[in-house]
Amino acid sequence: MKTIGIIPSRYESSRLPGKPLIDINGKSMVQRVFEQVSKSDLDAVIVATDDDRIYQHVLSFGGIAIMTSKDHSNGTERCAEVIEELEDGYDIAINIQGDEPFIHPEQINQVNSLCKKEGVIIGTLIKKIETIEELLDPDAIKKVVVNDQLEAIYFSRSPIPYLQGVSQAKWLEKQTYYKHIGIYGFKTEVLKNIVQLPPSTNELAESLEQLRWLDNGLRINTEITEHESPSVDTEKDLDLARNFHP
């Protein structure tokens, strides 16, 4: 099976405009992401962008980029356009966040291996939540509930499941909670199909697109990872990234 890693990268950002081109200790964000992904075992890595500045910058450091439509509402749609346009046939596409400059190549390989398993059509990673602050923060991370086969049941911004009769301060003592690590692998035919699905009720309620897939009966397999790298969405995040030592 051939796998391509796609890094959606757009210039516009409400909280940090021009984010892909921001310098992090001598290299742009998008270059750092591209170089980290290139350390993995993927057959190809490409940046998908709707901005000529990003496109030309990727070419300048020896990367591969493709121009995509400005009309996409999310990175999944941008990845699907890349798959439709490429002549080379890929069996798996991995959507890698463009704002994680220190993403671990091991995580990408883990998703790739998961998606190559029989019966897996969508794969992603989860990590055990260690602090009550993480669990209760509706903005910092997305929570995910899985069944005994590590198939995702639901994603939420709220801590789920709710522990009846237990103080929230003790929830982590009584229950294992997982956060979602935002990297997705798709069988390419599935990727082409899911972008045709209309938004679902749960997706609109939580503003989480993966709920659209679950609401349409698609299975999302997960695996547990011990790795996590900082994402950059704000000036504060940027300061942390510039002082991050992986």
C-alpha cells in the first residue's frame, strides 16, 4: 500500500495570520512540519495550500506543494482535492496538522500502520489525559470515548463519560479519559466520499467534523500514543514553541 502525507496549510488565521510562514528559530512553521513528516516512512509528503506565498516558500526549501481551492472549509476537503488531482495512485492519505512544528515521525508511522490493517478505513491517535485541568478545559483538547476494541464512539469538547455521584476532582482516579491527537489516516476512496457528506446534527452541535463520519456509520479506529507535540494557534503558543526542546 502506498501512503501520502498531506499538510493542509492556509495563510488566513483569525488568531495568528500568516501562521505557516512564521519563523520558529530560523525555520518557518510549515518547513518544520514538512521536515518532521519527511522523517517518517511515507511514500510522499506534500503541502496543500491556497496561498501563493506559502506555495513558493515550500518550493524554496525543496519541498513539494500543490495549489488548492480557497473554498474549502477544512483540511479534510483540501486533502481530498489533492487525492483527486494526483495521477499517482495512493491507497492511504494521512492528514497532518500544519501547526505542529515538532510532530513526532513515530506518530505518523503509527497511523500509517494502523490504516494498513484489514478493515480499517479511518485511523487516528489518542492519548491518556493526565491532569484534571486538561480534562475540564473545553478549548485545549478534544476528548474521545472508545469501546473495548479502541473504536471511537464519540468526540466532544466536554469531559465524557460523566461520572455520576463522583466529584470531578476525582474523575481521573475512577476512569481513564483520552484526548484526541489530531492526525488522521484515510483509505483514499473513503476520503473522497466523506467530503461529499452533509454536516450532521452532532457535528454542528460540537463543531467537530469527525462526528459527521460517525453519524454516517463510518468506523474510526484509534491507537494509543505516548507522544504529543505543541500546536501553535496563538502568540502564547508561538512563544512556547520557540522555547520548546523536543
